[in-house]
Amino acid sequence: MYQYTDFDRRFVRARAVQFRDQLRRHLDGELPDDDFRPLRLQNGWYVQRHAPMLRVAVPYGELSSRQLHQLARIAREFDRDYGHFTTRQNLQFNWIPLPRAADVMDLLAEVDMHGIQTSGNCIRNITTDALAGIAPDEVVDPRPYAEILRQWSTLHPEFAFLPRKFKIAIFGATEDRAATAWHDIGLQLLKNAAGEVGFKVLVGGGMGRTPIVGSIVGDFVPWQQILVYIEAIVRVYNRLGRRDNLYKARIKILVKAEGQAFADAVNAEFRHILQHDQEGAAHLIPRSELDRVAGSFQLPPGLDAQRAPSAATAPHTLPVAYRRWLERNVHAHRLPAYRAVTLSLKRAGHAPGDATGDQMDRAAELATRFSHGELRVTHDQNLLLPWVRDDELQALWLAAREAGFATPNIGLLTDMIACPGGDFCALANARSIPVAAAISERFEDLDRLYDIGDIDLHLSGCINSCGHHHSGHIGILGVDKDGAEWYQITLAGSDGSRLSGDATPGKVIGPSFAAEEVPDVIEAVIETYRRERRPGERFIDTSRRLGPLPFRAAADAVRRTTAPAVA
């Protein structure tokens, strides 16, 4: 993990002191709401449906045990004893009273944490592959570059007031596990024939009202120049992006409208910065700086990289529950004697991605005991232990099961992505949590889940798409019609991973459904797949082979409340 320098700590603590003064002036009536709003947003504070919401930055998803223990303390002492892990690898608190906000920022600063870059029209938290640095298929570790990007973008004046929020994702493996094509900027680290490191750069991806997959604007940007190249992209966006219409202000709209002209403008601006800007060359990344940052991402102290793998145990001798956990929650590692292990935050009776203060503490204890004090927040709203010895897997399974983290459902239907929805979010049109709960209850039988197999279900409570419904094999979007909650179903979307194929938005299968119909609709879709699949064929492949019509017919057949909609 990246280790804060004295400068980093002074900066974060000074920011906390500054926010305390801003908050005091606001509460005393000296700082009106309109003036305070941009200040609180710059520190991760929203005003939601019921109470302020704090989004805590977890850069590229890396957490220490110490940090997670502190988040658990905040959940217990300042919130309602839980937090919500997001698809941007952050953590949200939903019930912290605003007068106590400054105390929370002080506690975060104590463990090198904050809410900077988690809200507002700026470059948001930079995300990456949860297996970064440990994946067997990795070409280049993206974490040092993600950290350099984070530091560079934090206070850059060009990024302070963008037309809209701006999201960057980066990966360095052969498989894209960071959904980069769905981001404003997607970065793939690769090596050319000479072994030199560079970036393929995609721009203009995004979901929302107009789902668009990013377009390639740079085939190979040398790593030393990537900051300059991103600055060129943002300059063009700042200059040409729509500021007169909130819904057309995202860079994806600009890229789609301009086409090749956008790429040409970016590359021209890139050359201009290098050749003519007074400090253009200063934005090149020196080898010394990359080496300094990369030094924080070496193997944890005490880890034996040369240890031989343990002798494998005959599978038939292992408990069925343990075998299932090994199959679903345990992942290959670049070190043969180690594994990465997902702690599932998806189980019946709990909102996807939610964890109580006690659960955070238990997860931190597991990380200390089994993973050298390190965790990762995954894009799929789970937690991952990156440094688990293969001879400690069974002990970890027993401990994780006792803590409620051992549900063997990773990659299955109940391992769904879901936003907080209308229960909390002021922007939401519909609730997500009750729908997610109803689906989880309907499909809690593990034998049935395993028969269904690999499938991504994503659920959003509004068109802002925080639940990434467009990229789900099954997507659910909450919409408002005349003050009532309705749900639109899409099929065959993909995030760009090996299982899903190239990033593609799902297709709507017909008019919306009432909330009480959604579990029946999902079951009808799943049973259609089970009936029509070929041997070994996964849901995503069957849905693409058949197209939407048979699934729509099955879904329409279970309508009750909305039956007149298809009359």
C-alpha cells in the first residue's frame, strides 16, 4: 500500500482543520448554504434524502486493517452502525449529523483518509482491478500509476470546476476487471514489442441517460507522458464541453458529437503542451518519482515469495461448503503459494455492499491475521484479502464463516451490484434495497445458484446508473412514473471482462414492471435460460444467441399489476 509522507499527512490534516472552520461558520449562519455547498462537496459531504452522506475516498480500493478499524469506529459512534461500499471502491456513511462532520474528518485524517475527490465536478476516485499487483495475467502493476494520477489530479486547477464529474479507471492485465470502457477515461497499461510500458487510452465512456462505450484516442502513450495526455483531454473537454445543459455536459456526449475531431483536438493539444507550455515538460513523470511511489507497492514485509505451494488435498475429502467457497471466493495469485480471497458482503437480509461496524472490525481482524493487514474494496462491492497463504485457506474459511463473510456466491446471481436507491439517495427515482432483498431471498438456494452459474445482475435506483445496470447481464433500472416506482429490465450488457466480452449496454426487453413483479420477472428470465441453454453455455452467451424476444415473452407472462401495459 502507498505510505503517506509527512507532506501528505500535513495536507490531509490541514484540510480537516479548514473544513472545521468552514462548518463552524456555516452552522453559525456566517456561510450561506450556496457558499458552503461547494466546500462540503470538495470534502465528500452530500445532503441526501434523510441526512448528510459522507463518501470516504479509498484510492484504487486499497485499505489497511488500521483504516478499516477506524471506519468501523465512525460507523458505531457517528452513524447508525454501518457503511456502504460502492462500485467506485469507496465507502459511504448515510446518517452522520452535519454538526459532527468535522469530528469525523479529524478521525479520518488520523489514519490518512479523507473525502477529497469523492464528489463534485472533479476527477473522482481513481479505480482499478481489485487483483492489481497479484493477478497471474498482469502485465504491469497499475497501482503506482493510479497513485501518481491521484496525487497529480487532487489540487490541479484545471480540474477544480469541470462541466461534470469525471471518472478514470486503470488496469494492467490481459483481462479488464475494472470496466475501463465505461469510464470518462479508461487506461490500459501494456508493453510494446521493445518491452516499453505505455497506455492505451479510451475516452468518452459512461452510463446514465445515454450509455456509451469509450473510444480509443491513443494507442500507445509512453508512461512518462500520461499526465500530459490526460491534461490535454481535460483541456479539450473544459473548452468544448456543454455547460448549458446538465444532461449533455458529460465528456461522452462531446466525444460522440465530435468523433475523430475530438481525438485530433486532444492529440494537437498534447503536442502543444509538450512543445509550447512553459511547464509542459515538468508534467512528464520522472523515473525517480515512479520508483519512489512504486516502492510502496512491494511485497508486504514478512511475506515469503519463495515459499513452495502446499500439497493439494483430494477435493472429495473436503466438506462441500468448503469446496464451494474454494471454487467461488478464492482466486489464483501470481505467487504460487498464495491466493486472493473475496469476503462476500452479499447475503440474504443485508443490502449489497453494506457492512456493520462489527463486520468491518471482523474483516480488519481477518486481514491482520491472514493478509498482512491489507484489504481491497472490489468494484463488485465486496472486500478482498490479497495475501493469503494457501495452507491457511481452511482456517480463513472457518473464521470468515463465523464472521458471516463466507457465502460462496461470488460471480453468481446473488452477488449483485446495487446502489442505495430511494431509501437514501435524493436523486433516486425508486428503491433498490427492497428489490435486491426480494431477489436474494428468491434465489438463496445454493444448489440452484450453482446450476444457473456465472451471471452479473446490476441494479440502479435511477438513470445516474450508480449500480451500473447498463453493464449487467441482467440490468434493473428504477424509474418514476406519475409518482410510482417502476423497474426497467435490460439483458446482455457487459463490462468488458473475459466472461462478459466487449463492453456493451444491455437491451431493454419491454415496458417497465412494478416492484412486486420484479422477482417473478427475474425468475422467468432465468428459467428461460435454463430451458434454452446448450451444454456448458453461460447466461450471457444464451441471451446473446437467442436475443431478447423469448425473455421478453417470459417476462410479460408473469405481469400482474402492469398487464395492461402490454395489452
